[in-house]
Amino acid sequence: DAGVIQSPRHEVTEMGQEVTLRCKPISGHNSLFWYRQTMMRGLELLIYFNNNVPIDDSGMPEDRFSAKMPNASFSTLKIQPSEPRDSAVYFCASSISPSSEKLFFGSGTQLSVL
Amino acid sequence: GENVEQHPSTLSVQEGDSAVIKCTYSDSASNYFPWYKQELGKRPQLIIDIRSNVGEKKDQRIAVTLNKTAKHFSLHITETQPEDSAVYFCAASTKGNEKLTFGTGTRLTIIP
């Protein structure tokens, strides 16, 4: 298995533009998590899905952020409109279940909003 | 909600010496404590974890200890090697990977 696959690896955009980050979890994993990593705040959980259903989105910063999981093998995190303070590394991670012990991270998307 | 504090934020250790990173947590109901290692520009990877029914766990040069009464847990790396240089994150949760709260990370540098 190739692991958790994220795209793009790097994204540079201008303030106000829409940004879409993509994630393919490990096949057979039923839980998918989106994290944001910044120097100031470290790793923060934004939202997680179990069996494609959003379970907890309390970490989503504001209405500009939305996430979907239309099927077991694909998820998106969208920011519209983007702002410079959204600049961060966004990680997708998956696990067999929410309570399983190992979280597998993707390589992350480095987002820069100018 | 859970609050995890981690220190030190940076740590430099001579190769071959031991390194200790400490974390405290606030929610007494937390029962799962993983440690992740993130090398520069790479993804975080789980290196060891412990559950609250165990006081210590070892895996070769790495060990984690847990003190539930004091609500703190520590990562110990012995006989450090250059490849141990990375950022290490502790985390805590009441339910596996759900609502994992991460510490802010410790940048460990091994000096050859």
C-alpha cells in the first residue's frame, strides 16, 4: 500500500482564492482525520470522519473551511476564501477505526496564501 | 477539553547520551498517550504509545513512562544517534485517535 496520499504537496495562492486539498486514505481504513500544523499552534485536529460521515468538526476554524468525504477512498478540505493566516501544513491521516492505536499520516500539503 | 503541555521545546544532546522529553495533560480521563516523530519536511510517524493501565513501555532504545496520579508522561531515548534528530510530539486522548490532543513538539538535535 502506498500509504495516505495527499495532493498537492505544495500550494501557493493569493488571498481570496479557493483552495482544495485532497486525500486518499489507506485502503481498508474507516477513519480519516484532517490536521493543520503551524509553528505557533502545533498539530491541531480540524475534523474527522468515520465511515465517510463527519463525526467531529469542532476544530474547523470558521465557515470558510469545509470538508467532505464522498466515498471511502477520497476526502477534500476546502478553504474559500483563503486568507494569509491559513498558511500552514495540512495533514490528512487515516486509521482502521477511531479507537485504533495507530494513525498513519500523509506527506502533507504546504499551503502558502499570499 | 484536554490540554497537553510539552517541554523542553528544544533539546540538544551529545551522541550516545540520553534524551528525555516530558509532557503533562489535564484530563484525568485520558487513557491513550502516543509519541510521534517528525523528521524535517516529513510526516509524523508513531514511534511508541502507552495506555493508562501500564506504567512503562520499552521498545529497544525508546521507552515511555506514565504517572497517572501526576498526569504526566515522558519519552526516554537512550544511546542517542544522529538519526534521532527530529521533532517529537506527545499526545493524549480519552479514546484512541479520536480527539487526539498534541503537545507543541520538542526539536531534538543530536550532536555528533
